[in-house]
Amino acid sequence: MVMLTCPFLCKIWTNLLSWWGLQWASPQNVEGLLDWWRGFKWRNFENKIWNAIPLAAFWSVWTMMNDCVFNGKQSMLEELSDLAKISVALWFKAYSKKLFVLCS
């Protein structure tokens, strides 16, 4: 639930969605987020990227939270958003040689 209700993390989700030209209203829970996310259909390759974004976001937040707790690192909005975008790009680079980096 913290992944959706924390004001800082809501900005991360908003940033990731604006990457795709979308806006959103924060869902009540993670299940609602994933249901909403699955409702979008893109072309085949873009759909694979789209479906990886929530996983990259959750992973990036988890990694950053561990850095804050165990290493005393300060989290920054842009850094966390970029980490999620870079994770998606690297996962797909490993998955497919057809990847064109969509990060802006």
C-alpha cells in the first residue's frame, strides 16, 4: 500500500506515466493499479515494455528504500524515476536486440 499512498512515490508513478503521455488517479491498492495497467493495449513490442514498468517501479523503489535504510542514502525523485526507466531498458536490451531506448 505504501507504494501507492506515499506522496513521494505517487510522484514516481506520475513521472513514469507521463513518460507515456498518460495521467492517472492513484488507485486504492496494488491490485487496482495492476488491473488499471492491464487495461491498456499497445502494439506488441510497446505492450511488453508497458507491462514491465510496474515491476521496474516496484523493484526500483525497493532498491532505493534499502539504500536509504541500510546505507543512509537520500532518495531523489528524478533518480528513482530514471532508475525505473533504465531498468526497463536494460531488461529489454537483454531480452531483445530490437530495443530502441525510449527514455527521454
